[in-house]
Amino acid sequence: QKFVYDFTEGNKDLKDLLGGKGANLAEMTNLGLPVPPGFTITTEACKVYLESGEAPTELRDEVSEHLTALEARMGKRLGQADDPLLVSVRSGAKFSMPGMMDTVLNIGLSDASVEGLAVQSGDERFAWDSYRRLIQMFGKTVLGVDGDLFEEALEEAKRAKKVSVDTDLAAADLKKLVKQFKKIVESQARRAFPQDAREQMDLAINAVFDSWNTDRAKLYRRQERIPGDLGTAVNVCSMVFGNLGPDSGTGVAFTRDPASGHQGVYGDYLQNAQGEDVVAGIRNTVPLADLESIDKKSYDQLMQIMETLENHYKDLCDIEFTIERGQLWMLQTRVGKRTAGAAFRIATQLVDQGLIDEAEALQRVNGAQLAQLMFPRFDEEAVTELLGRGIAASPGAAVGKAVFDSYTAIKWSRSGEKVILIRRETNPDDLDGMIAAEGILTSRGGKTSHAAVVARGMGKTCVCGAEELEVDTKRRRMTVGDRVIEEGDVVSIDGSTGKVYLGEVPVVPSPVVEYFEGRMHAGADDADELVAAVHRIMAYADRVRRLRVRANADNAEDALRARRFGAQGIGLCRTEHMFLGERREMVEKLILADTDDERESALATLLPLQRADFIELFESMDGLPVTVRLLDPPLHEFLPDITELSVRVALAESRKDANENDLRLLQAVHKLHEQNPMLGLRGVRLGLVIPGLFAMQVRAIAEAAAQRKNAKGDPRAEIMIPLVGTVQELEIVRDEADRVIAEVQAATGTDLKLTIGTMIELPRAALTAGQIAEAAQFFSFGTNDLTQTVWGFSRDDVEASFFTAYLEKGIFGVSPFETIDKDGVGALVRSAVEAGRATRPDLKLGVCGEHGGDPESVHFFHEVGLDYVSCSPFRIPVARLEAGRAAA
Ligand code: ADP
Ligand code: MG
Ligand code: MG
């Protein structure tokens, strides 16, 4: 097994082995771009190290071999006293984990070689600046020294010299600082800063391996659902120097705007700087466009390279580069993160440029991004006081109480408060706070700052670099001019415009929703450009998808919205709402009925009401299928609460005026009380024990359909029986339904073509699906109940109690109620599909329940061959898109 690859040996498809950074450094090397030579240690080596606590034995020799080759090529040895080769040791996992893993620059410097570097470069200040940086980074990330100690010493040195930026420190000051830094290392790490270059490198390599398992890294992986066992690669890269004076510098750039997708020059540049200076916000960066006047040759070359990269990766790339005395070097590239809106725009732009086709465009966006675009936004008309303006780093409209540290953010959000985390700038330690907050606001840093990158990755609203804000974390407040915002004051931040408001700003629907609602069409302004892109992508998805998408809707209003959103029918109409409100009394009468007469009269009053509901519904879905589920929930849900009623009756009794009806009700409530209502008298069981109930519902459906037919409508009702466990249950209900339908048809002179099917939501139903299909014309998988009954836990009871523990222990990657559990519940679905179709080849198959609108689950349902998914109206566009992505 080979553990080390030269940059010339890898390529961009080897991310599993070389990590993203290593694979792309290799790709750029092979494209002939100027990349400082180096090599990559594989993730396999990291895995061995993490499992056994030691690097594989062959690794040392392989590293030596590659190092020797690198030294030969560069014409100097690592740490060589009179002319040292210096390298960086850089982490790089398969998925980029911003700020999570640590990189050490300038490895190879020592008390001896710093002098050599000074002579060779002719710049003593530069040599000592590099050395102090090495001790600082190495001390912090490899030896575990508190980084603040170095920062404070640096600040102190600047104060003593009365200068404000590090570049104003002279060689002599830096020499002093190096002495201090070495002392800090000695006292904190209880060892001297290593003077041997190879030891520095080996320790740094192991530290990168170790950094895979820091708490921060683990938290980030959990949040982003990145598997914990991938490991990181390590890149050893010969150093190039951006801190060699004003003709040197370092920068970051995007090939397009990651917020809008527009082409242009986007990035930041910092003269005479190294490494992370540009994103850490220690000095003010200049916009990348300014590089043109600073160093035209490098600027032109960079623009050329960015174009090469875009055409090569056929996507937005972000890059890190350094200029050393007028010579441009590429240090990193990757396909860049982007906002949801930019993802849609870029995908269509790339189609127009002929770089990708429509199928590929579908893969460049996803349902989660579309869902994000459907969030409401701030009402521009109703804004309160504008506090300031920063950079629109990650879109969305967030309102919450101002908090100035992560600890408070977490504490307050746990107690149900919405908070906005406000920091001067964020760092990896703020991750938990960022997760807890509604949005993030910083006063420093640009689009590539930690806050911006992480927030975009999480889909969280973020405004950064709002410079008018003076953030004072110690006193837990910020000031803007003479305005003071204390902890707990409400602020609103708009991640799409960068605006920050005092107080709560009301929100309005997003343009994408306005578009789906049919209230907005393509046009010229910014929102419409997004709408046009969404429109095109949705058209691609609709063209290729095989799954149909229906809505869960119980009334005409929802049904009409669902139609506007593209629903191709109703997959689940729950009838229980038709028993609520003022109709509850009739239901009470039905439940309390002692005689057939009483029961029949109760049902007779319900019939016309239900019929009227169905007429409206069928009209709103004219020409499209409407699946009506007969009554499902346990009856006690329609009766008063047991405790409340007991108290009422007891009070009345003590006053000796107990009401006869209440007494009977109480009796009934007691009788119907169940330990496990979820597993009790509900679904088809109601139909079997309450004479006439299902017959009444079927009659209401059939008469409504007949009326629509006679009004020249096109009703397509499907009657669905819930909670069936065995075909016998279904047969009994079915026979009765057939009788009722025949009666209605005869009476109205219509041919209704009603179909009758069942939900598959009990394991027994799934296991005997072949038999059940004898009596069912369609199956609709009720994956909510199926998940509950397969796992043996009730959603209402367990989500709050032990799911977090399960998620933390990695038993679930995600709640099985959110994304279908493919191995368990999914396996039952798959076998029921096969058995059902074996019995009845034209069996119609669908799914209703939350999973129908979940992206990952939609792909699964496509794969097992369902005919449709059904979900809530607002999820329909997401389901359409994902169904298209699954098929493309
Ligand atoms: P991250 O994953 O946090 O981006 P990197 O490995 O890219 O970490 O390194 C951090 C910074 O150091 C980057 O700005 C990068 O450009 C710079 N850097 C890394 N290696 C070198 C090198 N060999 N020469 C000059 N700068 C480097
Ligand atoms: Mg970093
Ligand atoms: Mg980097």
C-alpha cells in the first residue's frame, strides 16, 4: 500500500484518498498551474494512525523518500542552516471543514536556519516574522499552547513600539518576540521548541491526524452529516512567501460571486502577509480588483487561471493564492460553497455557457436549497430603525435577542429564546453558539471569514463585517454611533441584503413562493433573475421525473394552493377535521348512542356536512385523483379531556346539579380511555366496531362524486382504509363500501369508478402485502406509523426524550421520522411493493406522511418504484425537484 503521493501523481477524483485539498492541488499541478511542489499523505495512513495510535511503519520511509525528492528539486534541504527549504503541513479531509483542522506554516525554521533565510532573502525582518509565526502556530496546534498567550505578547510588542499593525514591527522587535514565544512554549508545553526540522514536520503531521478528532471537528461533522471514520490527508507543501514586502501578499478569491452567482472579480487581497492573515481580519484587506493596480501582471495571470479553473471544474471555484515578489502561486482550489439562490443561478448560467447539460444542472441544486429559498423575507416597507449594514454573507431573515457569546446563545436558545449571535468575528470555538442562534452577525471579516463560510454551510442567516457596529463582548453590548444595544435587545438581520435592524421586522413571502403561487413572473430585477432560474430548473425536473407528486390536503384551500405548487392530486385527505369544531357535538352523540336509531340519526346529521366538504374538495382537484382516508384517530380525541370532564362532573355533583349528558360522556370517556391509543381502537377497527360509520363516509364520498359528475365535473376519488393489518379487515369494509357505492350509483344514474385501497402502515400489512393486494386497488405507505410500529416507539413520546442521545451516539445519523430508515422500514416497503405488484400488476403505489417531502426519502421511493409521493403543499416543489434529481 502506498501512503504518500507526489502532487504530480494525484488528481481531483482521488478525494477519498488524498482529501479535497490534496486532490485539487494535484489537479492544478497537472493542469500546469503554478503550485509549489509537495506531496500528500493519504487518509489511509491517518486511519491507521487513529486506529492504532501510531503512524504505519512504512510511512516514515515513504515520507523520507518524497522529502528527498522534493529537496533535490528545490535545491535545498529541509531546515538547511544556510538556505533552508521550508514547508507547510496542511490538513485536508475529503469534505472541507472550515477552521476545523490545523495547518502549520514555515516548518524548517530554527535558531540556525532563520539566519540563513535572512541572508538568502536579503530580508531579516521577513525571516524573523516567519520564525515567530512558526513558533506561534506550532505552539498552538502541535504543542497545545493557549494561542492567546502568543497574541497577547504580539499585542504587547506593538503597544511597546506604539504601532498598530504587525508589519510595523522591525527585525529587532521580532527577534525579541521569538525569544518570548520560545519561553511561552517552554513554560506551557514543558519542552523546548524543537530545533530539528524533521522532528517539527513529523510532530506536525501527527497533530494533523489528531485534529480529526477534536470536539470541534466532531461537532461539525455531526452537524454536516460527515461520517466520522474518513480521516484526513496531510499535505506537505514547499513554502512560498507572501510576507516578503509590499510586492508580496496573499489572497482568496471566487470565480463568481458565491451569493448571487454573478461573474466578476470577487475576493480579498492583503499585501505583505502570510497564510490566514487575510481571513483572520488582523489587517484590512483590499478588494481583489485593487490587485490590478498593485501588480497587473499577477492580476492578469490570476484572472486567466480562474477562467481555466471554471472551465475545467465546470463550476464555481474558490481559491487561495500567494504572490511572492511578483510571482503568483496557487495554494488551494475547490468547488466553492454558495448560497441557495446562487446554486440555482449558477446551474442555469453554466447551462447557458454550454459547460453542463440539464441533467447535470439538476445535480447542482437540491431540495434543501429550494426549501431555503421559500423562507419568508423581511418586509422592506415595514423596516424599523436601520442600525447598519454589513456583508450579505448567508441569506435569510433572522430575528432574535442579541447575545454576545456562544455560551449565552446556547443557554438562551435551550430555554426557547430566539437569539442572534453577535461577535466581532467568530472562530471555531463559536460553532455551538452558531448552531444555537437564529442568525450570526459580526463586525469584522468578509465573505470568506469564518462566520460567513460556516454559516453558508449550515444554511444559517449571516451578516458579517458590519463595521459601524462596535461590539464589546466583555460588556455584552454593542454600540452604533450613540445607540447602545444591550444583551437581550431584539435585532433583525437580513442575510440577503446585509442590513441590520433594531427591533423585530415583519417578514413577507419569498419571491420563489410568489412565483409558485403564480403571483410573479420572470423580469429584470434581482429577485426575478432567481425566479427565472428556479423556473427553468423546475421545468428540467418535471421533464425527467418518473414519480408523481401529490399533496396532503384536507380542504379546498390547501388543495388549490397545492395545485398551484404543482400537485398532481391529493395523496392524503384526512377526514378527522370534518368531525371537529361545531360538529364535535354530533360526534359525541354518535359515540354516546345506545340504540341503532340514535346512532343512525347522529350519522344522518353528519352525512350532508361531509358530502359538502367532499364536493368542494373534488371540485378543487377536478380531473386529478383525490385519496380520502376514512376516519383514523382514536375516538377519545373527539371527546372532552378526561381530567377536565371529571372535575366538571364532580363540581356539578357537589352542587347536586349533575347534567345527565355529562355523566354519560364521562362514562364513555372512561370506557374509551386507552393506555396506548396509538395501538388501540383506531383506523379500520373503528369501521368494524361502529356500525354505519364507514358506510356514512363512503356514502358522502360517493354522493359528492355523483354530484360533481352530474355537474359535468371530473371527480376521481379513491377511498383509503387506514391501519389494516390483515386482508380480512379490508374485505369486510370493502364489501360494505361496494354495496353503498352501488346504491349511490343506481340512485344517481352515474358510473363513479371509485377505487378502494389501503394504507400499509403496520408491519403485518407489509409482510402480507401479497394477500392484501387481493382486496386493494392501491397501497399508500403510511411511513409515519410504519416507522413507529417497526421501531416500537411513538414519535410523540421519544423525540424529545432519547433521540438526542441516539443522535450523539451515532445510532441514527438523522431521525427516522425525518428521513426514511432504508434498512428497516425501507426494506419492508420494498418487499411490500414487490409482493403487492406480484398479486396485482396494476396496483397503484404511493406514500403519504412526512417522508414524502424529504429529499433523501424521495430518492428512495423513486428507487423502489413507487408511482407517487404525497406531502404537505409547501414541500411539493421540493419533492418535484428531488424526484427529478433522482431520475436525471
Ligand atoms: P485551511 O484548510 O484552513 O484553508 P490551509 O492548509 O489552506 O488551511 O492553509 C492555511 C493558510 O496557509 C492558507 O491561507 C494557505 O494559503 C496558506 N499556506 C498553506 N501552505 C502554504 C505554503 N506552502 N506557502 C504559503 N502559504 C501557504
Ligand atoms: Mg484554517
Ligand atoms: Mg486553505
